[in-house]
Amino acid sequence: MFHACFTDAEQWGPLIEMHDLTEESIQLSHRQLINRCALCDFAGVLQQHPEQVIACLGLALCLLRDKKEATSTRILIRLCDVAPVLSISHIKSHVINQFVSVRGTVVRVSPIKPLVTQCNFICGKCGRINLRVFPDGKYNPPIRCIHGCRSKVLPDRSTVKAIDFQTIKLQEIDHEEHPGRVPRMIEVELHEDLVDSCIPGNVVTIGGFVKSVNAQVHSGKFGKQSQNNSLHILYLFANNVAHSNEKCEKDADFNNEDLQEISRVYNVGNVFERLVASMCPQIYRNELVKAGLLLALCGGTQNTHNSFNVRANSHVLLVGDPGLGKSQLLRASANIAPRSVYVGGNTATATGLTVSMSKDSSGGYALEAGALVLADEGVCCIDEFDKMGTDTQALLEAMEQQSISIAKAGIACNLNARASVVAAANPIGGHYDSSKLVHENLNMKAALLSRFDLVFILLDRPDEERDRLLSSHIMNTHASVPRGRKQLENTMEIDGSATLLERLILHGQVLRNYIPVRTIRKLITYSKRYLRPQLTREAAIELQAYYLELRGNSEFSLNGVSITVRQLESLVRLAQARARIELSNEVTVQHARDVIEIMACCLRDTDVSEGSVPSAVGLSLPKKIKFYAARLEQVAKREGKNVFSLDELMEIAKSARLEIGNFHDFLDVLNEHCIVLKKGPKRYQLQASSIR
């Protein structure tokens, strides 16, 4: 019957002609197969008895092929585009032996091993041969000769037939269903041409048969007692593996309703300002911070024209006093991002962030993906970044090279970690010291800090007007009847010369209806998938001019690290992300100016030049000594010397606004604390300096 259907050229011709029947495996569309088959209830039979139906389909194609050319190779049928796609949490006992399709993230991959499928056994007495086939890989050799002599049999290893075998572990995507609980996992078996089709971190859709195995046998125990155990474990016997970036996934992600919703958002105008206002609206007056986070979620354009790869993802670090909403901003970023992983630095380890090795039941080693690998082509949010200590050094390669190399237990490989890192950290002592550099406040290496494109400093400074507005915003958030907001009827009310911050503040005050999180996620997914913004000549000139301005200022540094080409590349990435939000394939001058304003905000907050050092009025003498010593060491590092004249020391104290009655007595105290040493008439050497 199957052969008759497949030889019907009118029904099956277009479906079969696109494939080479000499191939070992052929992919068939599940939807087209159902629509073209004339058999009654073919879809139900395929779901309830998938192994038999797929075997018959393969046999029918073999018969069709044999009419054209004689060959003895079999054909493996791979069904793709199977609907509906179930969640892993729905894989339970009622779907055993049925054909299902699940989608998830690969978190563990075992090494490839041979799986024996059949073998000849020779009787030691009569010499007869007994062929034994092992279905599902269950090795069950005969104990005695079946030809009457009842003698022992021995395997003929030269007749063994084996196939490639590999197991992977699939984890459900947590934001899709029931967020907040432990994500469900299922083990998947890959055979023959499906092995090595995915690596840890890949998002895949797998179609296959649900099967069960004895729990004791699954753990490697094969005794008689294990056969009496009634507890079984479900696993998936894979028939097809499709990556999320394939066409079938692209078409399934966006329907007409989604496209219309995206169109409605962009028809209103001022998309970037409205998206920033809709991102974590409970956080008040951190518009540029939220704008930087939104740009990091969108990312830049991957450069494919050159032989070398430059990362397209931007990294953002939030540093500041506790209680300013850093964790809420990270949670909002993880919730908005199409693909995200949220971890806490106080509980994460170096292997938990990158890749780890683990032993399986057979004694072999398998790769297990960490947070950065699971967040590939997404965002990895790390809270309490300062609590990680030396484990943060594991991020150096991943943040710049966008990959993780591992060489353990005889396995050497390189995994993709193309994720944007968004981290939040508290300063040492719980309060940010503006007289110190950022890496000194965090006790972090400058090499790691330089990987971040944007570093925002959030300070809790008393401000009567800001505190009044903040308290009113919080009260309105918790009020039973929310405060009414005026809708901005005429978007042209904003002056064209207004800065980005002014535009963001205005839209945050007048926006009445926030854009839903699901819509923002769809907007980001659509922009990252279909848009590849490129710099216009005018925008490139604008970014280059700003970069040269920074380079020309010898005293200007970012977080204590000199301005280099890395900052210029950051500007380009952020400008491309700014254009991507507007669904534009060109980076305009306005996009470049918005990014420059955000970068300038970060530089201004992290700068510890004389004009930005806060007043030291009211400090006790020990704190004045510590404050002055830190300021003196910064000047020594910047100017490259550790010997100062008396006038220079007095000028440094004046610029730091230290209240010192008798400066000579203060110098004597510094000398007693071995901070400065008199080297000659009115000349002093800094002893605590790292300058050599």
C-alpha cells in the first residue's frame, strides 16, 4: 500500500523529486506527507505507531529506487516540520511509543560510541551459526545453541554490525512556560547520521519516539534484581534534529499577528524612547542606563567580510551603591531578551559559567554547558558580580573572543559563547568611593573591566527634588488607582536639538501605555534576525571625531584604562544596535550622537579627574590621610612620577578640597605613616605609589 502511494507520480512526485534516492537518509516534511497521503487516518497511525510507519516509508522508497538502479543500501526517513512542538514538561507516560516534537537547549553531549545492532554466534559443538539482532541497543546474546545440541555459543566478532551512538540532554527553555521553577530535562538518543549534529548551547527542535528504559538498567546495573524494578525513565529516540536558525523555525516564529503588532508599534513613532520608558518602568530616572541595556540586548552587526571575526555583542556593567535597582534592571533585561540566562555571582563558579566535564554511567566523560554557552546568541545576566572573586577571570576569553576553549579528560574543543554579558556589582565596603577608579572599588582586574563597552556608576546622592519625584513615583506605582499620564499627542513638540536624555525623560513622563514585554521581545528578535545595519559616511565621521577627541585628551581614561581602538569598536557596535532598534539598515548621524551621549555619560561618571572628585569636608583625620594618599597615588600614576614638591602637594590637597589647618603638620603625619618621605628641601617621595 505504501509502495503504491509512493509510485503515484501525481501525489508524490514533487515531494520525492527534490531528493536524491541514493542518499542514506532523506528528510520529508511531516505537513506535506500528511496532506498528500490518501490513506485513511494516516496522521493518527503515524503518531501512534511511528516506528512501523517510518520503516514502511523507507521500504517503499527503497522499492521505488530499485526500479531505477539496483542497490542494497537502506533509506532512513527523517521527518521535519512536525507540529505541534511540545514542551518537555508534557513528555509523560501517556505519550510512550508516540511520535512527538520538542524544543529545548542542549546542555550535555556525550562522546560518540559504537552501538552493536547484530552479531553472529557460533555453536562450539555443532558449528552452526545463530544470527541475533539487538533492537534498541539492548545486548541480549543467546545462552545455548538453538539447533538442538544446547551447547554454549561464542560471538563471531568479525560479523558484528554497529552504528554510531550518542546521547544528549535537552533542557526546556525556561521563559516559555512556568518561569521560576527548575527547568525540566530529557535524555535524547542520536543514531547514525544524527550524531554530532549539535553541541552544548544549541537550541534545537527534535522529533522522535518516546521510549522508556528500566531505571536500574539506565544507571548501569544489569543484575536479576534490576529486572524486577518497575520504575522506568523516559527518553527520546531521535528521528530528526533541526537547529533554531533553520528556515522552518524562522517561519514559525512570526505569524501575521506578530508582524501587525510590530508594525503598529513603529507607526506611532519614537520607538527607541518608548521602548526605554517601557523597560522596567518601576525604576525611576535611570534612562541612559536602560538605554544602554536595550542596546546591549539588540547587539551590533557581525562582520563577515573579513577573514577575522570581531565580536558584535556589547557588554554592560552596573556598579553602585546597594538599593538602587541594579538587580531589577538585570531581571528586566533577562525577561525581555529572546534568549537569556540569569545567574548569581555568589553561587556561580568558573565551570558553571563556562563548560564542565562530568562522568556518565558508562564511565566516559561528557561536556556540560555553563551559563555563557547556554546564553549563546543571547544575554547572560550576572548579579553580584563582585562576589565571584577569581572566577571572573574565566570570562576573559568568552567576552572578547565569543568562544570558550576547554581541554580536559582527553577532550579538547571550542564552544560558541556569543552572548552579551550584563553584570551588576556592589563596591567594596558597600559604598562607592568616587576618589578611586572603578576597578579599585570592585577589586577587579583592569583586563576584565576593559571588556565592558559601557560601565554605569549608580550613586545614592542626596537630592531634594529627585528624592521627591522618586518617592512620588513609588507611591503611584503602589497606588490602587495609578496616576494619570498625558499621551504625547504631537511628537514634534520635542525640539530637534534636544539631547537623548531630555527625549527619554519627556517620553517617560508622558507615556501612558507601556509596550508589553512580549512585544519588546518580538521586536528585538525581528531586528536581530532580519537587519544588518551598516555605518553611513556621516555617522562614521561623527564616531571617529569623538574617538579622536578622547584620544587627544591625555588625562581622559575609561575606568583607569587608556582609550584604545576597543572603545571605537564599542561605539560602532552600539550605533548599529541603535539603528537596529529603528528597523533601519543604515546608521545615521542621529544614531551616532545618541550613542556618543551614552558613552560620554559612562566616561563622566567613571572619571576621577580633579573636577569630579567630591569634597572631603567633614572627614576625620584618619579618613583624610587615606583620602589624600589615594588621590596622591592617582596623580603619580597619571604623571608617571613619585617625587613631588611642597607646592605640588599643597595644590593636590587644594584640588581635593581637603580641610587642613596646618599643612606642614599634616605632612609630618604622612611621614609617620610611611606615605611620603622627605628627599630634600621641599621635595617629598610617595612611598605607597606603584610607580617604579
